[in-house]
Amino acid sequence: MIALPSSTTITLTNNTFSGNSASDAFGGGGGVFIWMGTDDTVGRIYNNIFKSNSNTGGGNGANLYINSDGDDNNTACSVSVFNNAFSGAADFSTAQDTDLYITDTTAYTHSGNINNTDPQFVDEAGGDFHLQVTSPCIDTGTNTAPSLPAQDFDGEPRISNGTVDMGADEVMWYSLTVTKTGTGSGTVTSSPSAIDCGGDCSVRFNKDTVVTLTVTPAANSTFTGWTGCDSVLDGECTVTMNSDRAVTAEFFDDGDGVPPGVEDGGPNGGDGNNDGIPDSQQTNVTSLKTADGLNYATVANTNGAGQTNVQAVDPPADAPSGIVFPYGMFEFTVTGIEEGGTVHMEVYVPYDPVITGYWKKNVNTGQWEDIAQSVTKAGDQIRIRFNLTDGGDYDEDVVAGQITDQGGPGGPETVTSVPTMTEWGMIVFIILAGFMGVFYMRRRAYSL
């Protein structure tokens, strides 16, 4: 209880009242009870936190009770309640309820208060009344509060970050902002957990907090790197929050529709055309499983054009007769080329001597034709080279500036023939047969 004699001003600025209780001897005031004895007494309540205080015997004003007419002469004392946080349902417009009660509100003014508020203490049960960085009491006080202290209860400077906090603690925080760039997508999360970007990409952290950021690329994306980190270890970014920080995570999507994990499992450690660059990091090269799922193939173009919807498929029902396709066929679309332009394609498959060309249906004649310009053994692979022209005989779509293809590497079906004898071979056979017959007859006669 605070009892004020005449001509006295009571100022409560930046205090925290939590978990206190009172009996109903004075009608309420489990957190604070103020009795104002004469008409010239002034009460100023600024930037405080009132959390879970109670009246054990019931009554009003569990968090704050003010008798503003202590001498009962029907003249109210001046009471100002500004920028305070109440855990209960305080009605600041009337100031006469079970959470906040002022007996005579004739000279009562208020602004900036919040009710039904959890101030988010670090460990209220353990007596740690520091505010978490997500507390609604941070930066919500008023800098014009009377007798505003220069320091908080830890001796740290007040004001921090431009606007004073409510309560006894002044949180020193800095913002960490994560930006995602690139053609791909993914999420970034943090430890301590706060950032989930995703959607929550800018978060406050206490001063000197060490934050570790982790990325998870989307299904068809690859994470390519960080900027703005203090250090990077095993793909994780670490920053120390001693100022506002900005970090960028870059993701790449090569657009071919094949997951990076599949491409990275391809020949040459995921470099199917052996150009020194992982296929999952190039828009013009794709490594993928063949239609039977047992082998790898690589589809590339040397123009640097994009490749989309790259798939391995079984040969269609009208595939050319007498031609076998050991690794099935491939579908893909080449994009970003000039109208009427030509792309130079390369397809790599495991070596098979039956492969002698690349069969593609002529869209004008409906006939399957071998369009390969070269078929070359390259290590344990075969490389087939051919050209496709936008709007040409082998472009399956009608869209200018892109080419859609279905075709496959194959060769003539081999037939094992039954060997036949020449005339000289027959003569030799007859002589040998006659010789064996004579030998047999002599041996039989000798035995008789």
C-alpha cells in the first residue's frame, strides 16, 4: 500500500509487479494499492507491467487499485495512467473493473495502455523477469514518462532501439533479416528458433546472441551459397547479433524438372557431359534415369538454352519397326531460342554397340527418321549429336522460340542367321565323311 499525504506526487515509472497478492482489507490492489489523501495529490503511472497479481478475498483492482478521493469530499485527485501493460482485462476507458480500479475517475487520463497481455518473461516461475525479444512490452512505452530512469534493473542503458520498453527490463536487441534470392526456392530456419523463412524472415534477437541459420532447398532447387555471414561451416551460416544484420541465401532451379539429388547421382559425379560443371547447376544440361530406371542418360544443348520437362519415356506404339531403343526415348522442351533458330543437341547413354543413330518423327511426313549427325564412343558412354530447328520438321510444338522433342538413341535390330556351307566346304565334308567311313570299316574287320 502507498498512502499519500497532501501536496504529494506519486510516480511509478518502468516497474514490474508480478505474482503479488493482497487481502480485501482495502478493497483490492494485489499489485499496487494507492491511497490519495487530499485533493492536490497527483498520481502518475507510466511504462509499468502488472502481471498476475490478485486479491485473495475478491474485490476490484487486482493489479492496480487507486483511491483517488481519500478524504471522501467528492473531489478526485489527478491520476495519469500511460503505456502500461496489464495481464487482466483492464477497461482503461472506465478504470473501474476487477483488474484496474480508480474510485473517482473525474480527473483520470490515460493512453497507450494494453490489456490481456502476457509480457513474456524469460522465466517467471524461476524469478527471471527479463523480457523475451518477442514480448509485446518492447518498444511500447513512452519516452516522455516522468522520472524516466537512465538505466534498467541490470544497469543497462535506457532507451534502447529508439523507444523505451515497458517494465523494469530494457531489452537490447538487433534485427536479423534473411533474404532469399535466385531462380530456386527453399526455407531458412534459425537456432535459437525464431526465423522460419518461409514467411518469418526478419526477427529480433537479444544483443550478442549467436544465431545459426540452416537451409532446406525445395524439391527441384539447389542451395548455392550465403552472403552476410560471420562464418559458414557445413553449409550453416553463423552470425553474432552485435548490430542489425542482413543475410542472403541463394537458391538455384535449373528448370528441367529433375530433382538435383537425381542429377547429382549421374555419371562423372553428376557431370554427365563431363564439362566440369554439375548438371544440377546448369539450365542446358540434364542427367536423369532412363525409362527402365536402371541407367543414366544426359541430355544437353551447346547453345546454353534452357531445358524444361525433361523425361525418360518408353518408345510409343508407332515406334519405327526394326529399330531397337536399349534405353527408351526422351522428351524435353528447349526454350529461350530465337524464332526459327537451331539448337545443337547432345545425348549421352551407356555404351551399346547396337546404337547407331537418333530416331525422331518428322512432323510433316509422320515418318521416323535417323537425324543423328554423329555417334561417338566417349569413354564408357555413347554421345549422339543432332540438330533441332524451331518450327522445323522435327519440332513437335507450334510455339515460336521453343522446341519440343521426343526421340531416342537406337539402331537396327540384329538377326542371327543360320550358317550355310559353300561348295568347297561341302566337298571337304564329303571327303572327311568318306575317310571316317573307311577307318570304321577297317577297324571292324580287324576286330573280327
